[in-house]
Amino acid sequence: MTSKTTETILVTGGAGFIGSHTCKALAQAGMVPVTLDNLVNGHRSAVKWGPLTVGDINDHACLARVMRQYQPTAVIHFAAYASVGESMTDPGKYYRNNMAGSLSLLEAMRDFGVKDLVFSSTAAVYGIPSRSPIPEDHPLNPINPYGWSKLMMERMMRDFAAAHGLRFIALRYFNAAGGDPSSEIGERHDPETHLIPLVLDAAMGRRANVTIFGHDYPTLDGSCIRDYIHVSDLADAHLRALHYLRAGGKEQAFNLGTGQGYSVKEVVAAVQRITNKKVPAVIGPRREGDPPELVADPTRARLILDWTPTRSSLDTIITHAWNFRRKT
């Protein structure tokens, strides 16, 4: 997908995992991604395709400076804390950043007349699903502050759309994973909380073992099941969502997943097979806030955004993550 005219897109959290991959996709489509990131979790070295402003979305003056300097035509909003477990122990951190910070961004967009917003939401808005795969019209009932902070942003966007003409898309990710196929950028969190890089680190001997949290879930092997989606496929969905808004598409939410779930134990086994290395694993207690199974119904994105994941087989995801992990 290409853009015929150069335009500037503000990418909050553009130094992070999904944000940096989306910046690369924007640049490849002929746009200029402007990253706003406080670098708490992001990496300066991941900002390769446009300018970086180091700042916080809670800083109204910083947002105003960026809006005046770069005059973005749209915003893609990633900036958020995203650890379910941490949100249970420090909910204030999540509401202050994810919710209040997002409100600051919406107000800045209103003040500077920026109408188009693609928002990084999450499958955590569904809570414990009553059916699987999960469609977008499933009841929204988060079971952790992280999920609630994202759902509140979805609510705020609807209200700003009604009051101020905001045009928005909420992209509800399932489990982002993998890495840039060329290994130029990849997944780096400190501390790392995502399963696949943790399993890879255990395979490399960088950590003593990987913990499987819970072995008595109502699944085939007792471990949690998740729908893993390649980060480059996610980046492509953001471009498609932006083009959809520009073509007059209506404000709505889209699930981004494959419709296929894998258990924690299946991921461990796949890493062992692909890396040809033993992964030491131990069983731990369930983590509060973890649903047994989260698998997307991505039909809406396929039909409306013409989006189909092309890199999201589990083997491809692990291979690309492994290639990048060995470089870092």
C-alpha cells in the first residue's frame, strides 16, 4: 500500500515494539512518522524513519510543541504501559498514563484540528470471554486495570467523535510477537514480560528457566491459550486503518489476530524445535487477571480493511523473534 503525497503522522510510543515497526511501514508507504516517546520503555535506536521528540503524552506543553512544529495530519497512538500483572499491583500508574495521558492527546488533537486517530487497543477489553473466537460485539468486561484503561480510551474517543468530529479506529490486538523480517528492529522490553522472548532467553541460557503460570486451566494441556500475531502484520493493519478513515470509513473497533490459538506449552515446544535448544520450564501459580483463552475472530478486519496476516504462523513468528534475539 502506498501514499501518493507525503504527509506527517504523529506516532506516540513510536520507539516501542509495535510503534517502531509501524513507523517503518509508514515510511515505506511514503509518509513521515514523527515519534513522540518518553523512552521509559522505548528505545532511541528503534527510531530510524523519522524525527524523535522525547516527551510524555501527559505533558500538554510538549504535545502542543509537537503539533505546531510538525503539523501532523493524523495520529497513531501506541504510548501506554502494557503489563497486565503490573496493572494489578500498580493500577494508578496505568490510569494516569494510559487513560489521563490519552485524554491529554485527545485534547491536543481537538485544539490543533487533527481529526484522524488510530488507537492501539487490546483484547483485554473483553475480559474472560464467554465464547471463542471472540468477535468485536462480545461484551466488554475487563478483569484488570490495563484492560479498563484501554476501554476507557475507546469510550473517550466515541465522546470526542460526537462532540468534536474525531474520526477513529480502535485496533484490539491479541498477542503481538515476532520481529522485523530483516532483524533491523525487534522486541526489547526491560523487564521482559512477553512469553516468546522469555522462552527464547531461556533457550539461550540468558535466564535460568521460563515459568508457565498455571497448569490447571480448562484447556487441552492446562496452560493458557493465546492468539499470536506478527508485529509486521499489525503494522500493516495500522496503515490500512488509516487509509480506511481517509476514505470515509466509520468509527469502529477491529480485532487483530489470526483466529488460531496456541498454549504456553505449545509455544515452548515450538521454540525448542526451531532453535534446537532445550528450554528449562517450571510450573508456577496462575497470575491474577489472566483469562484461560484469548483467540480473535478477525473476520471484520478481513472484510472491511482487506487485512489478512501473512507472517503470523507460529513458526515464522518464532523464527523472526529468534533472529533478532541473537543479535541483541
